[in-house]
Amino acid sequence: MANLKKDPWQEMTEVLIPKRSRTEQDTQLVSVNMRNFFVPKGVPVKVPRPVAEVLMEREAALKVVYDEAKEDFGGYAMPVTGYIPPEKVR
């Protein structure tokens, strides 16, 4: 019986990495199993499925961090003054 498994590197998935500010880099480096990809930000592009999975996990982790920061600092993603109260430091 032939092996019918698909190669995940051959499956292409469209992704869009938002560019959050004008001063940040135009590309995002993604490394998967010693393969490096520079994915442009702000435009939809097709990437291999493993790269898309890493980017989806990155966005989920960033959302958790931002949500926790909003909760800790009363609605702001980061403290306005740059001062972090000692009780907020873990």
C-alpha cells in the first residue's frame, strides 16, 4: 500500500502578519526545523503550512500577553507612565 501522507511543506496557506507600527521591520523571521523564512508584514502571502502554524501560535501567545497586560494595568496594554507597580511584577 502506498504512503498517502501529504508533505506539509508542499501545502501552502495564506497568512497576513499585521504591521503594528511604521517603525517596525517589514518582515518576520520564522524558523522551523532549521528552515528560515522571511515573511513580509502587511500583505497576504502564501507560506508552507508549518510556517503558518508557527505564526498562528505566535498570534495566540501575543493575544494572551496583551490581554493579561490590559487586565493588570486597567485597560491599557502597557502602563502609561512606564512605571510598573511592584505588586504587578511576578
